[in-house]
Amino acid sequence: MKANCWMGKNNVQVRNVPDPKILNQRDAIIRITSTAICGSDLHLYNGFTPTMEKGDILGHEFMGEVVEVGRGVNNLKVGDRVVVPFPIACGNCGACEAGATSLCENSNPNAWIAENMMGHAPCGIFGYGHMTGGFAGGQAEYARVPFADFGPLKVPEEMTDEQVLFLTDILPTAYMGAEMCNITPGDTIAVWGCGPVGQFAIASAYLLGAEKVIAIDNVPYRLQMAREKAGAITINFDEVDSVPTVLKELTGGRGPDACIDCVGMEGTGHGVQFAHDRLKQMARIQVDRPIALREAIMSCRNGGTVSIVGVYAGLIDKFPIGSVMNRSLRIMTGQCHVHRYMKPLLERIQKGEIDPTFVITHRMKLDDAAEGYRIFNKKLDNCEKIVLKA
Amino acid sequence: METSQQSGVGTGLTDGGFTKRKASAVPRALPFVPAGEHYRPLNVRRGGDGLANFLGWFSLGLGISQLVAPDGVARLIGLRPTERTRSTMRGIGMREVASGVGILSQKRQADWLWARVAGDTMDLGLLGRSATNDRNERERTTAAIFAVAGVFALDLFAATQVGKRSGSLVQGQPDDNGRRPGAGGGDNFEEYAKNSRANGGPGNYRGEEGGINTGLRNDAGKTKSGLRMTTNTITVNKGVEEIYDFWRNFENLPRFMRHLQSVKVLGNGRSKWVANAPAGTTVEWEAETTEDRPSELISWRSLPGSQVHNAGTVRFRSAPGGRGTEVRVDLEYAPPAGKLGAMVAMLFREEPGQQVHDDLRNFKQVMELGEIVLSDASAHKGMHPAQPSNKPVEMKL
């Protein structure tokens, strides 16, 4: 089959690889009909996420048709159309029983690597390096899906691929980011990053009752989408001296009630601090560049919530813990527990409360994945979200 | 407008993803460390450890410099390089390398540190004589004397500290009476518990159950290099009885212990174990069950005369709040020398703790899922990309 493989920094290639096979009894093989490139794939593309091997198949946002099931899968049959959550989760362990599927205790065969780097291990993830299990990803013609009786959600016939594809990751991730803010009526929410997760975080904050949402980015077409499609007030951080000051101005001096970091480890900014962070990241002294996170903390109102859904991988410097502690901030974060959001969000899409297709700007062939990564990474051609078709 | 509580999405999990499950009403055994008691590690780290290692590396570094560049070292300490200084320097270099290797090997560490103390004394004598020789640079030599005196003090301190630590459970060094841990009649864990009770008052949890119940104490006289020990624990989302029953049948162990090929139960509490060893060979031993308390613990040990000495205890406890069962494995093993030593090192990898931990994680998967989860990368040996393979699966399922 054809699959998009990571071949080194800024180098992905669609190559011929063996077809996937059933390895565990609860596996299913899916023929992929639609898959997407995620912002977090760019962290791999840019070489910032450790434990990648040349030849790793990328992709954790995919859906398709079941072509084979293991003998332990009783709820799916060949021909079913399913959308697959990016965290691999068993459904049997303590974390899964508690609904925290991205913390599944059984799905990461390389848990020892993660334990050494992080203390404890998170779940396995499709196409996201070896620390998260070493699973082949879904930017391919076929994929093996472990625990197929627990993860994949059957899609109603009348819904299109594009309507449901983002249930795999970015819509639930953004929704959880907003949910962690414990929004109450009248709240103002600030969202850093107007990539696809940022757009959905704005929309989710409104769905959950926010009075107004302020979005921060420096890419004009993304800010335009945040205004026009998601309804945010937008700030271009290139145009202002200090984002926290502007946020004060827009909130009567209080600061936003909650801040959502949808940027993660490759944040950009200005000045000495940014140059210093970038230098340290290049020298591998710190893994992550926490520009957005620092700003979010400094901006948040006293006693407010900072919600982190942008991906961080390792260590950061100059974390303003004093601001967090003395101002009673609450930090909420996590890889999304996608499983528990898929069905309710599918219902919201069905009811017309949200139409996730608004972020799609590019539809490409799987064969053109390399070009897709290039334009998405460089933010060329007004690229917001790319869907790849088999 | 809706709030998150009313939205119906996310089941109200706004605490970061965890809802507390209902506590079970089942009465449970005491936890491994009961409330109100102090945790005391078996593998006690005391001062002197890091220093001894530092001195070991220092010895090795200095010795190699003296062997490779005797003239350079001589000039550094103010001596004029001659044939005689060169050979003296090489001799001292060999001595330094020997004590460095000795200290770092951790066997009879105290003796090697005392050897360093003696060596320092000799060096001070030699340097003192050189300092009176006009052909040498006196300032440099005097500086060297002060440096050696400083190292002498460190060596002396480390040697006395490591000496005090003798009788350590882990290193298996002789205690003050020359008795090795586990040797005839002395149960380390009981003694340890007694000591810790004396020091820390009642209730040392290790003392309550006495570590590994089998001990190698009856045949430990045969082990030359002392005992090593590793402790690992994991929580399994199943009831105590089910887990105990599974483990009690030793023939199940190869399903989750990566290096075990088979275990055959022979009856009378005895079993025969076969493990994979390097180059496609195997190593075998017989073991006996020394204690078996249903739903609580199982202890085993290899029989005297086995190729591979090991003993273990697995304990089971209901995790608090109905969160499954805590499984704790204490493994004690005596790495024998030579060829078998290599096999055992492989058997437990370099780091036996990691190996047991991996096996316990596999155990959890076998109990909770009925099989071991494979990824594209983990299904085959060695590093390779995460993509499907046409090769057959090499790992246990």
C-alpha cells in the first residue's frame, strides 16, 4: 500500500510499504477514505518531537471502511464506515474506565521510553513516534486499528467524511480545551493560535456559553477566519506591543476569565525572549518554546484558568510559576480523551450546532502529502486545514 | 446558553479526566505501607557511595594518564622526566587503574579504597623525597603534595564510610562479623527490621513481612558475589483472587515474562524453569515454592545447586477505593561468575528492575486484555520504523 512516511526533518515521502495485518485479536484493518494533516504533525515534520525513526508512517486523523476484523471484535463488521480516535485505548484499564482514554495504561508498548522521559507513560498514538508506542499512522491507504471494538465510532450514512473526520482529534481537542475552562455565562475567553484547533476552541467556547472570545495569532488569513467563521475578536500580535496589555484593555482591566493555549511547543513571538527561546530549542537545551503559554499565564485574570491543548513534548525555561501561584491560577491540560467526546460532538454536528468543515481549505491526494506538509508548515496559499483523499 | 455541566458532553469531567470510582465494600488486607508508618528503602543509599564512585573514576583517569603520558604527568607535578620517573610513573599508573576498576566493580569496595589510602601514603613519601631534589620544580611538587594530601583525606573518609556500610543487603559485603548477608541463620530482613525498629520506632513495613520470605540464606554460602535485589509494583484492574490464581500456576509465567521459555510444574511445590540465553542457548533451573498464602503472597526460590540462583516473592493487595489489585514483586538473585554470569546479565538485562517492570506491564495486559498489545514497532526485535511488516511477529502475544 501507499503510505506517507517520515524520512527526516522537513522530509516526508509517500512510499510503498507492506499492507497492515491483524496482530492482536481486537484489531481491525481500515481502508482509509479520508485523512488529515494535523498541526501536531508539523512538530514531527520540523523535527521537534523525539523518538522518530526514518520510515515511520505518519497520521493520526483518519477514517474509512472496515475491511477485516480480529476475532475479538464483535461490534464491527466488514463494510462499516468508522471514524477513529487518535489515542489508542483499551477500554479495560483504570484510566479508560474513568474516561481518561489518552492515559490508557495498556496501549503503549514503548511505555518504558515515556516513563524515562516523563515519569509515567501516556497512551499509544497512531503515527506519532516511538515514545507513544511506535504505531503506524493513518496517512496511508490502510491502517491497523487496535481495540477496534472500543475506539472507532460508526458514522451515519447521511454524513459526509468531511463532516465527521475532525472527530478524530481536532474538534474534541478544542472542545476539551474549552470545557476545561469551566465556562460560566459572561465569561471572556482568550485563545492563542488560530490554526484549526484554535478555530474550534473559539467555536466550542461559544457553544459552552462564553460571552466573548478573543483570538491571538499573526497570520492574517487565519485571524480573518477566526472573525468571520468562528466569531472571535482578533488580535494580531505583530501589531501590538504587549498581548497581556491589550487583553486588559479589552476586559476592563480584569484579564480573560480563561486562556486556551492552542499553540504548543513551536510558539512564535518577538524580542529577546523569543530569540533566546529559539536559540535554546535549536541547541536542544529546551525542547519546547512556551511563548504562548507564558503570555496566557500573564494575561489570565486572578483566579482564572489556563487550559493547554497545544502540544508540548519536554522541558521549558522561565515558566512564570510565581504568577500562577500568587494569583490562584488553575492550569488544566491533557491530550484529548477523544473517546468520550466523539458521540456527543457527532450529535452536535447532526443538530447543526457546529459545522467543522469550515476550517478545510485544501483537498489533496494522498500522493501529494509532501506538498501538503510544505504549504501547511509555511502557511502558504492561505492553508488552514488539509484533507487527504486516497 | 449552556454551561459545560448542562451540555451533555464530556460527562462533567472537568477535573482533568478522572472521576473517582466507587470504593468497594470488600474488606482488604493491610496495604504494603500502612498509614502512620515510615517507608524505609531496602537499598539504602548512604554517604560515600557517590564519593567512592568519584574516586574510582578519578583513579582510572589518573592511572590511564600516567600509563599513556608518564612524562606529561611528571612535568605537571614538577618532576624532570627521566627513565626512572617514567617507570615509577607507569608502575603507579597500573596501581591506580587496578584500584579504579576495583572500586567501580563494587566488589570489596572498602578494600580497594583502603588500597588507595595506602597508595596515597606511598605517593606522599615519593613526592616528599622529590621536593628535596633541586633538579625538580619545587613549587609544582609542593602543590602536588597538597593535592595528594586532599585526595588522601577523601580516600580515608570514603573507605571508613563504605566500611561502615558493610553488611549492606544489596552489595552482599561481609558485615562486622565477616558474615555475608543471608549466610547461615541470619535473616537480613529480620535484622534490618529489628534495626529499623530500634532506630525509627515500631512499624517498619519491610519488617512486618520480612522482605523475601524464601531468602537465599540457607545456601547463600555458595554464592560468591552476594545478592542483588529489585522491587517492582503495578496495579491491575482485576480482583485479588483472579490475579493470585493466575500467578499461582507458574506455567502461566512465560506468557508475560519475556525471557522465560517455559515453566513446568513438577509437583510437591517444585517447578522446572527454562529461560532463553544468548546465542540461542537456554539455561534451566529448578525452583520450589517456599510460601503460598492464598490471595496474599507466593514465594519461590531456585533449589541449591541450580545454574541460576534467584528467589522471589509476589504479593497481592486490593488497591484502595476498589481500584484493582496492587501486585508487588521482590526479586533477589545472585549473579554467578563467568559464563553463567553473562547469561544472567542478559536474562535480567543490564538493569533487572527495568526487565521486571516490563514483565509486570505485560502481566497487566495479559490479565486485563488476555494478550500483550503489539505495535508495528514492538512486534519485531530491534529498532525499525513504525510501519507494517511482512515478517512474522517475533514478540510474545
